[in-house]
Amino acid sequence: MSAALTALRESKGGLLVLALLVGAGAGLGAVAFRWMIKGFTLLLSGHQDYSAAGHAANPYVPWLGRFFVLLAPVLAGLVYGPLVQRYAREARGHGVPEVMYAVARRGGKIAPQVALVKSLASALCIGGGGSVGREGPIVQIGSALGSSLGGWVKVAEDRLKVLVACGAAGGIAATFNAPLAGVFFAMELILNDFTAESFGMVVLASVTASVIGRACLGNQPFLHLPAFQVQHLSQYLLFALLGILAGALGVGFTKILYRIEDLCDAVWRGPEWARPAVGGLLLGLLLLVLPEMYGVGYPVLENAVGGKYVIGFLVVLLVGKIVATSLTIGIGGSGGVFAPSLFMGAMLGSAFGAAAHDLVPGIAGPVGAYGLIGMGAVFAGSARAPITAVIILFELTGEYTIILPLMTAIVLATGVSRALTRDTIYSLKLRRRGIDLDAPAPGSHFAGIKVRSVMEPVPHALPATMTLADAADVLARSPHGVLPVVSADGRYLGAATALTAAETLADGAHDTTTVAAITHLPSTVTTDTDLSDALDRLVGAGGAGLPVLDAARTALAGWITHQSVLTSLHTHSVGPEVSPAAA
């Protein structure tokens, strides 16, 4: 038994087996989660999807008429509020930021009970009318399964992170029937690592989960939409404009979401376990006016893209979704923001397409195309994950003809989002708690250290006119196999490496070739660069060393290598040596 666990823990084959197990668990978890949502929705509303039922009554309590929606969120909140507060407080909210934090700061460790609590809380919240999505919960559920299995086997931290990403990918793949989207969601947002080994493991988990999902839930595209195609090249200008608007909407949704959450925090004075139930009354009032906001709302999304709503009602649905989702999260609900961003994008795109069709009917094309493009662009604007946005819209719809205009809009939406704010809808939640995933971890030896404090003096420079035969001797004696190259007037031109010199001289025909022929311009840092950033660039440079420029980037100020960093940190950590006699 111990030998088998050791093999699982340390071998490549063991990691593959673990990835397959996590994928299978995430797939089964996603299937169970979707069935739970259907069950609670049917129980609390009396319909398979109340968002498409209008103001219909709940057949289980017909005497309440349409006013039952005032009670459905309250009843759900009375159950999942105490559950989350007592057993897994990280299950509150939309889930993905907690997984990102676990991977970046906690070595991939997620409490085992999170999977069960999150599934129950989110299914109850959505079934009770919460206007949130399934993606955040299923990512957290799958990731918790991966972390729990890796923790039980006691895998190393780097492998545990991969298993967490495998769980996230498997959950997305199974619940949306989108294996590629699951892979890129996990790689782009959770793991932020595209190494061959981690990518391969995530793919295996995603495929496994997708096979299980298709076996249980069917093999149909998630959204059933009519075929679309670009009919006129001038449409690309309209798609570009839609991308810009969608990027701004994605940022606006992010801001409003957390503003409403702050407002709910400021107003609420009671116990946290009761907050979802009491706040559910406000959500119920909104559902009473706009029942299309009940739950995830995919039937409403399909109707919008299918051209069944007028422009004014599309705008109402857009604003209603922003408020409903923000309120659901603000009162302590549990659910994702991916599906709401798709919903908002569909409303924005369909309204934009309908307006374009009225203004320029000769070139606008089908309204539904703009709805599809808006879905991906708003998600890209809020989450700033362009690869995932492109892939997931393709897989959700099965429409390849829309891919070029989709890419156009998504790139512009991402650019607008980046220009307007440094945060995404996921990272902002963490930053509000004082956590910056782009900064060195608290307690890191690199925190606050600048390159100037660890750099070496500038090594002996090679003249650009020196022959390779002469330069080879100098490079061979250099401690790191790399030296700067300067012009006749002393200007820094780049660097030359011993490896490049050896490869060039190997054929015996380049002895008189000058150093300028093998000079390349490596990534540079300045004296004011943070050490953590410099180390990332050192890894990209193969660890040979990087030139350090002065703050004005006009002259060489020093040289940085892994050895110089280690020497400096070691000196500062151990302090001055104390002799035994003095002790």
C-alpha cells in the first residue's frame, strides 16, 4: 500500500492516474450539482426553469399565486445561510477568487468540506431564485476534490496545484459540455501556467469529466441557436464597436457588483447566517417584478439571441441582471458570475444588433450574431480571459462561423477593460481583502527588494568589433558565460553568450567573424525593478544573467544573476558571522 502511494505521489504515471481520478470526480460532481439545481428549482418554484414561466404560480402552493417568489429566496437562505456560516465560509460568493487564492498563496490547499457545502449552498441559492451562475460553484467543487485527493496522497505542492486545476477544468467541462473551455479556464485563470506537463494533466482531467458529463447529460451544444454568418465586411466595424461597449460593460458590472456588496455590508447588522434569508425578501421583490431574473436564466438568454425581445425590454433585462446578480452576491448568496456576464452580453449584443439593423439594415446582418459576440465580449471585459472567452463561446454554441468577429470583439473588450482598471471581477474580490496576487506573497524574501541592492558590478564588456576567436577565450573565463557587448563609443548593444559563440565557431569558418554577429538584446531590468519581476525574467533568459540599466535606461549600471540574488539574500538573512570565541 505504501509503495503504491509513493508511486502516485512521485511518479509521472502517478500524477496521470490522479488527474484521471480528479477528472472523474469532478465530472460526477458536476452532474450531481446540475441535478441538485434542477431538483431545488422544481421544489421551490414548481417549474423546471421559472425564468421562462412568466408570472406563473407555483403549482405546489397555487393559493400564493405569483407572490410565492417572495418566499422562495427566503426559504433557500434559511437553509444555506447557516450551512455556509458554520461549515465553510469560503463557499459564500462566486468561488473562483477563493480557488485562485488557494493556488497562489496556500499551495493548492482547500478544505475538503468546501465541495459538499458549496454544492448544497449554490444549488439552494440558484433553485431559490438567486440570479447567479453554475461556473463558480463547480470550479470550487472540482478544485476542492482535487485538493482533497492530492492532500490524502500527500503530493508535493506543485503537483497539488495541478490537481486543483484539473478539478476546475473537469467541472467546467462536464457542466457546460465544453472540454476545451475547461482546459483554458483552468490554465488561464486558475493555474496561470502553460507548461507541457500541467497542460497535459489538465487536458486528461477535462476529457474524463466531459465523457462522464456527456454520458449522463447528453452530447448536445449547451445553447441551441440558429446558424449565423458574416454577410458584409462592414459588419466588422459594428463588431468592433460592440466589443468596446462590452468591455466597458464588463468593468461597469464589476464595479456595481462590489458597490452593492459594500452597501449590503453597511446596512446589515444582524447575524451573518440570517443575512441570505432577510436579504432574500429584496431579491423576491425584484423577481416579482421581473421573473426573468430567476436562477441562471438560459432560456431568456436564448430568446434574446433568437430575436424575440424588443430593444427596450432587452435593456430592462440587462439592467435587471446587473442588479439581481449583485444583490444575490451582496446578501451572501452562493453562485458564479460567468453565466450572468453571458446573460448581460446577450442582452447588450441583441439590443445593439437590433439597433444596427434599424439604422443600417443593408449591412447589419442577423441580430443574433451580435448577441453571441456580446456574450463572449462582456465575459472577457469582466474576467479578462480572452482565450477562454473565445473557446467557451465556440463550444457552447457549436458555431464556427462566428469565430472571427468574436475574436475581434473579445480582443477589443479585453483592451478596454485593461485600460479602465487593473482588476478583473475575480481579482478585485481578493484585492478588497488586501490580497494582491501579482505582488510577492506576504513574508516573501523578495518583498520590497529592488534590483539595485542585489546586482553585481558590470562585467568586462566585449567590443563589438572583436573577433569570435578572441572573444571565445574571454567568454570561457567569464563566471556566467555571458558578457555585455559595447560599441566603439561605449554604448551598450546587447549581450553575447559562450553557448552562441561555441555554436557559431563549431564549423571552423567564423574565426574572424565579429562579436556583433552573435550579439542579441536580452530582456533588461533597471535598478528600480522589483526583484520578483527580475527573477521571472531571469528564468526566461535561461538563468545566465541579465543586464541592469540605470533608471533612465541610458547606461549599464550592473548585472544580475541567480547567484548574486542568492548571495545577497543569504548575507541579509544570516547577518554578520559571530565567532565561537565571541559567543
